[in-house]
Amino acid sequence: MVGKMVRIPDEEVQRLAKEQGPGSVIARVWAQLQAQRAKDRQVFAFRFGPYRVTGPVPDARTEADIVDFGAEFDDEEE
């Protein structure tokens, strides 16, 4: 079950990226955050189930759509 989206604080993303190494998913998330913010975009890291994404704070409808999308893939893996 995917559940709801949870914002991951920058400090946690950076810490996990250092712990898990440069080839890890979370390290790529950190790199994406830095690249997008270098373009002056207000983006954050989010977790929903096993997935990690970056982007602006979603509105309620977008969040529900993303969670539903993730749930479709979650159901396929079972």
C-alpha cells in the first residue's frame, strides 16, 4: 500500500544520500533538488510508499493523483 505523500526534510535527504552513496536513489533525489533549485524553483522531496519524487508542493488533487498512480504500480507488483 502506497499511502499518502510525506515531505522529506532536506537534512534527511542529504544525510541519507551521504550514507547510501552517490549511486543511490536518494542521492539522485538530492542532485535533482539542487539542480532544480539552481534554476530558482521551489521544489521539495516527497516519499510515498517506496517511491521518492521531487517537485513543488502539490495541491490536494495532484497529491491524490500521484498516490493513485503509485498504487497502480504497487498493485502490479503483488
